[in-house]
Amino acid sequence: MSFMKSILGGAAALALGAGAALADPAIIFDLGGKFDKSFNEAAFTGAQRWADETGGSFREIELQNEAQREQALRRFAEAGSNPIVMAGFAFADALGKVAPDYPDTKFAVIDVNWLSMPNVRGIGFNEHEGSYLVGMMAAQASESGVVGFVGGMDIPLIRRFGCGYAQGVKAVNPNATVIANMTGTTPAAWNDPVKGSELTKAQISQGADVVFAAAGGTGVGVLQTAADEGILSIGVDSNQNYLHSGKVLTSMLKRVDIAVYEAFTAGNNLETGNFMGAVGFAMDEHNASLVTADMQAKVEAAEAAIAGGSLSVHNYTDDETCPAVSF
Amino acid sequence: MDFLILIQVLDSTLRLATPLLLVCLAGLFSERAGIFDIGLEGKILAAAFVSAAVAYTTGSVWVGLLAGIGASVMLSAIHGLASITLKGDQIISGVAINFLAAGLTVVVAQAWFGQGGRTPPLQSGGRFEPINFPGAIPSKEMADVGPVMQLYSELLSGHSLLVYVALLTVPLSWFVLYQTRFGLRLRAVGENPAAVDTAGISVVGMRYAAVIICGVLCGIAGAYIATALQASFTKDMSAGRGFIALAALIFAKWRPWYALGACLLFGFFFAIDNRFQNILLPAWSLSGVLLLTAFGLAGYVWRKDLLDKIVLGGLGLGVAFVSVLIVASAWSAGLSTQIKIPVVFIQSLPYILTVVVLAGFVGKAIPPRSGGVPYVKEK
């Protein structure tokens, strides 16, 4: 009997141990959906890369509404997924509530770097710096001296994009005009390409000839209209140059894919704390004809200066003000 | 204001009002026949997806348009089946159609194209291109020509065919509803179906005809969004336009010409919000407008009963108070200080106006008497 017991106990322990070792990571995409050709898609790319390289599998869910945030988090945590990665700043509150309940589960959240919990890894991005670089690119490509910015939902994070962009523009051409518009104040602002188009047309009629879209699915409309009307656009988060080859000047990259890939690779050994992810701008065959070597060299010099600390870009969320543009 | 800017805003108004107008008229036909339709939003979305998907697959925008209309009519038929034949709750059926369309479009798009619930971008031929009138000049040269030419080239010319179709739908709807026997019967079915039945006309047939017309118009609106304004379908791209059209329908008191006015007005607000975002006004004019509103309210409630006096009088006092606050805060800096009207206020104006109309300030908005009630024959 006791022999039987120990065998059973051993088997149970083994099963539990195996369960823990085999725990699949999970990822939760935000309301834009995982194929938004932008932020969420970048997260998906990173997760997929991990799956392709390791042969592992991961669980995923695309949120349909705000109420599902906490629910989805708890479900994955209960099911033993580890680590659980969340794509989006909007998870901060839900995670703050859920994380203490599952001390053995590691969480990684992208675009949030202000939580300090023992089992949470926050990954922020210096969006203002990436935007600064594409802003320099925009100012160099613009002939009219007027460039546009279309934001999605009007939140401090998106203003940070706009502010960095405007600073980059002014750094190249101090007399340039930056027209900054926001799509809306509700989450529907991420999925309204028609309004994105109208904002772009309004900016074109005010003289803009390069438009930077930081607006999720709404940006699809911005890029489309820019291509239709024969002006240049700048994509965001993922490399969007291929959407309209030869008409998208560049894309501001937030390496969300790298952040997700690293979190998945680390697995249960995920280092917690707050970190900064990589930003940059996209160069490929689709925009090679639009960017001259001189333009690229200038922007790369600025990139190096930012990395080296000799150039600092004002961050909107530090003090809620922007020296280069008003919203 | 620069004349060209005004023209550009009106141009944008026309583009933004077109889907609203089509959907508003769609709702008008349905509701005038006594079938409330919350599912307009879902029908636009379904039509947008199917038209974009079929236009991409076949390479012909016309086949896409027909397919979009077909999808929308099919949802209309479901709504008809639930609310006319099976005598179910029209609101619930409409809400179900919205959910069905929101989910199904993305799932089918993912299974069909594998691009995550969107359709591949349409090439020319798969899209409704803008129609340029003879002699119209491109917008880049617009600043150098006279106002008449600007009006002609920017505002009248350069829209896709469906914009003109939508504008023509207004007199057509008016004619059908008010000048034909069919229209009289359709309106009668929404007011007093028993009387229509007594006259030997099929209530069920009339109501089905109305929801099918509603489906066709929503289909055109969806195709306009996905294949004329945009070049692909993206998730939830109707962005609440079906609901705004419902608001416009109430604002228009269920009349075709008023619907044109309401949709153009709503489109105008959206265009203003797109073009100007935060509007700066001198303090004195803002305060003046608010004071006038307060006086208007006071005058309106003068002869009303006590409850109206308390509620609306209180509202008027509040508005007057805000006006005084603005003057007081701007006093030290002078009365021509620029005060920012937030973009959110402009965006919410259509809804505020609808509430104003519903509250009975501008005449009365009376819905069709038998709206929302399934017709049951007396046995």
C-alpha cells in the first residue's frame, strides 16, 4: 500500500513537474486585432518566430472588448500558461489586479513600464526617439515644408509619437509646419480608416506632402489616401513599407517582435523589472528609391547620437508638454 | 474664412455624408413600414466586406457592388424573417445582425485571404474611381483659379459614382414614398397595418418589400465605404456609422429631404472636426452664443408646465452660468481672448442635436405609430 502510494505520488509529482516544464507561453492581443499590420501584428510576428525556431506552441487570444482583459489574463494564468505576454498599455490596470494573485506566473506587458511587481516585466519603448528619426526623414523628403501627423486615440502615448516626430521635423527644417491630428477619443479611433482618409485629405489640402500615421487600423486609410493622392506616408510599429511600394517613405519601428520573442525565449526565467525595447526606422526594397544615401546618413547619425546620449529628444509623457507642436 | 477652405470642407462633407445618407434612407424605408432596424451597422459592415472581397477576387467593382448588395439583402431577409414572419422582437433581431456581421466578416476574411480579417488592397478596376467632370482641374492647381472653378472642380467634380447615386436616391425616395401607390401603402403599413390589411393588401408583403429596399441601400453604402472611400475591408470599418444614421433618421423626423439635410449637417460637423480639430473662438462670441441659448431656453419654457420650467429653466441657468464664468475668467486678459473649443464637443454635436430634437424643441419627432410592433391578423 505504502509502496503503491509512493509510486502514485511520484507519478503525480512527475506529471505536475512535466506540466510546469511544458507550460506554454501565452499572448493576449489588444483590441486592434493581431493582424492590424501594425502594433499587434509585430507582437504576433515575434511569437510566431519563437514558435518556428523552437517548434513550441503558444496560446493566444484577441480581445473583443474591454471587459475581457482581466478575464483573459486570469484564464491563461489558471491554465498554467507561463509567461503571459500582453500587447498594449491598456492592460496595466488589469495586470495590477491579477499579477499578485498568481505569484508563480511571469507576466510581460508591452508599452507599460511603470508597474513594479516581483513577477512583471514591463517593456517600454522610446517612441519619441523613433518618431524623431522618421520626423527627420519626413522633413528631408518634404518639398512643401508642411508635414502631417495622424494619431489614433488621443492618449499621452500617441502624443509622445507626435511630439518626437515634430521635433525631428524641426531639427532638419526649423521653419517646417507640422499639422497634428487625432482620430478620436474612444477605442473606435483605432479602426476607422475612413476618418483616417479624411484627416489625410484635410492635411493635404493644407499643404502636407508627408504624413506619419500612428493610428493602428486607421493608419491603413491614411496610407491608402496618401498613395492615392500622390504624397508620401510613414508607417508605424511594424514595417509597413510594402503596403504601397514606392509610396511609403519609411516606417517607424517599435521592435515589439523582439520584445515578445525574448519574453517567450526566456520562459519561466523571465527577468522581471522595467526595460526599454528597441526602436528604429525601416529600410527595404520598397522605399529604397525614396530615401537618398544622404538622407539615410543624416538619420543614422542622429540615431547614433541618441544612442550615445549626445542628443536628447523631449518626451511628452514626462511633463505633458511639447516644445515643437501643440495638440 | 478662405473660400477654398470652405469648399474643401464641403467636399469632405459630401464624402462623409454619402454613406450616412444611404443608410439613413435605408432606415427610413424600413421604419416607415413599421420595422425598426438597429442592424443597419451590421449590414453596412457585411456589404463592405463582401464587396471588397468579391471585387478583389473578380477584379470588377461592379460584381463586388452586386455581391455587397446581395449580402446586405440577405441579412435584411433574416431580419424580415425574424420580425415579420416569426413576429420576434425587432430590436433583438437587429442587435443579433450586428453581432453576426462583426464576427462573421473577420472570420470569413481570415479563412479566405489569411490576412487577419482584412481583404487585400484593390487595384484600379476593382475600385470606384473618382469621376472628373470635363474641364475640372486637379486639386494642386486649385489655389490659382477663381471661386466658380474651385466650386466646380473641388466640390462638384471628383467624387465616385456612388456619391451622385446617393444624392439621386433622395428625390427618388421622396417620389416613391409620397407620389406612388406603393409608397402610400408602405407608409400606411407603418402607421396602421390593420387598415391596410382590411383594404386587402398584404401587410407581410409590404413589410418585406421595405426591408429588402433597406438592404439594397445599406449594400450600396457598404460598397461605397470599402471600394470607393477605401481600397480594402478592415475590421469594424463601419465605425458606428449605422448608429449615427439612425440618429440622423430621428433628427430628420423620418422624411427623405430632411434626411438629406440631417446627413449633410452631421457630415459637416465631422468634416469640421477633421479639418480644424480644436477650434479657437474669442471669449465674447462664445459667451454670447451661450447667453443666447440660455435666453432661447427661457423663452421656450415660458408657457410650458411647471416640470418643464424647472428642468429646462435649470438647464438655461446652467448655460448662463457657464457663459458668465467664461467672461469672468477672460476678464483680465480682455474679452477677445481665444478660448479653445475641444474637438470632443464638435464630435458630440450630432448626438446633442438628436437629443434636442427628441426632447421636442424643434417640432416633434414622432416615429411611425406601429413601428416595432409585429402585425398579428385578427382571427
